[in-house]
Amino acid sequence: MNKIKENIVQLINQKEEASSKHNLLFKRATILFILVVFTRIFAYGQDPRFSQFYANPLYLAPSFAGATEENRLALNYRNQWPSLPGVFLTYSFSYDHYFANFNSGIGILATHDRAGSGRLSNTNIGVLYSYNIKINKYLFVRPGLSFYYTQRGLDFWRLVFSDGMSPGGDTPTIEQPPFDNVNDIDAGASILAYTDRIWLGTTVDHMLQPNQSLYGEISKIPVKVSVYGGVQIIKKGRLLKPIEESLSVAFHFETQGKFTQLDLGLYWLKSPMVFGFWYRGLPGIHDAFDRDAMVFLVGYKTKQLQVGYSYDFTISKLVGATGGSHEISFIYEFKTNKHRKRKIHAIPCPEF
């Protein structure tokens, strides 16, 4: 999806400024047509990405299901590139619960992604499971599985094509509308290892490679592989009390189809505030990793509640054209069994 969007914006920049409203509409219609063609024939789009990886833990990996004292609710919203025509919005909702007697966590996750004026949409609803394994007093491992129902759709009648415009007014287009929404099933798996200060995990998504073509053709979603981890290099707090201050470094590598991306991040917690910075790409290695953005994050965290906001400042060729990206996260943790004494071994990864 990022590659397609970049090609679209480059086409906009290469054309001369329109001299009339009709020419402007014509060029936008041409761009929308190119988007549909890319989606229909090549289908090299990638999944939506959240900059606050750990504020949407179930989206990152099913291993995080139940990685809490008991119950957790999470809401996430992302508005990407608001300055471009159309919208690129992503919503996410998740709930997970930890079953202490079974060392297991179960969660549900729903995501909805909407792109462009034609509202090209992807909706996923899934159930996730994880199991916590104690290797020794220092090392823990959490394998996880996820299963999804997925749906892809397009509001064809919101699109405007060049053959539908004329000096005398709009005329019906000869473009054929797609079929109804496409439905399929999908699955993923992950494994996460961690100690008091270090975590390392990997996730494989789209293991069943569901079909996403809206025209009855075969267009498989490519498998996505993520590797993530980090270390707490500073950790201050009293025994059996929440951490008062910490400094963590982290990374997130992702590959899907022809797309490869690396994020490097830094988090500083000074309770109750959290500040973060991510760099998407590697300086001086443009061919290997796409340089996309610098991400600035601020969050507020208490024992039960955390709220975060992040802004992606574009540093690629799209700088000045996108308006960046805005992301908001909300997590609420609560207990239903006030008398349960047993606690899980906390994963040291950041909360945003």
C-alpha cells in the first residue's frame, strides 16, 4: 500500500498545475483509475501499520494475548497522510484475558482499514490464544496462534473515471463494477521470549494467504513476517512497586511481498509520562530499507489506564505532501477477581 501511494503522489507532482476545474477532476480521476488497476491486477498492497506497536499488542502478535494481570481493553485510531485526496484511516479494537490456572491468554481483535475516495476497505475479526512457558527463573516463552475472518470491499460508485466526464456534464462510465465484498479466512502464529529486561519475538501473518481480488481473479495477500525486540538499559523502581523510570531501546523489522521496513526506537518512562522516538529506515541505506518517517510519541500511563499520541513526520520523497500521520491509543486494564493473588511475569517491552 505504501508503494502504491508513493507512486500516486509522484504522478501528481509530475503533472502541471491544472488550469481549470475540469482538468483537475480529470487528473484525479486518472489517478483513482490507476489505483484501481494496481489493486485489481498487481495487488502488492501491504497491511496497515501502527506506529505505536506495543499499544496495539494483539495486532503485533497473538503471543501478547493475556499478557496482563487479568483483563485489558485497547482502542487504536490512525489517520495517515491527511493532506492527500481521500482518506487513509485505520481503526482497531481488542480485548484479552489472562487465565492464571491455565497459564493461558485469550483475546479478540477487530481491525478496519479504509483507503481512498472509493473507500477500499479491509475488515478483520479474529480470536487469539497464547500459552506462557517458564523455562527457568529468568526466561519465559509465549507461543501464540490467531485465526481471522477477513472481508475486502470497495464503494465503486464513489469513484470518478475520465470517461464519465464531459464538457456538458457527467456521463455514465463504461467501467465494470466489482463483485460483492470478498470474504475469506486467515491465520497467524508467533513466539515471544523474554526476561526481566530483554524481549525478542517473531510473528508470521497471512499464513493461509486469503484471496483479495474483487473481480473473481486470484490475488493472494503475501505472507508477512515481523521480528521485534529490545532491552531495558535503565530500570528504576522499588520492590513490588511499579517502575518509576526506565529507558528502553527497541527495533521492529517487517517484510511482506516486495516491501521491507525497519524501525529503530527509543522510549523513556518517567512515571506517569512516557516519551518515545522512532526512525523508520536506516540512514544511508536507502536501497535496503525504505526511509519513511520519524515518529514522535508522548503518553500518559497509570496502573490501569494509558493514553498515547504519536505523529509521523514524513522524511521520504513525499515530505511536504502528506501532512504526516496521527495516531491515538487507549488501553484500560481491570480485574474482575479482586482476591486473586497470583501475578504473571511482566514482559519488559514498552506500552506504546
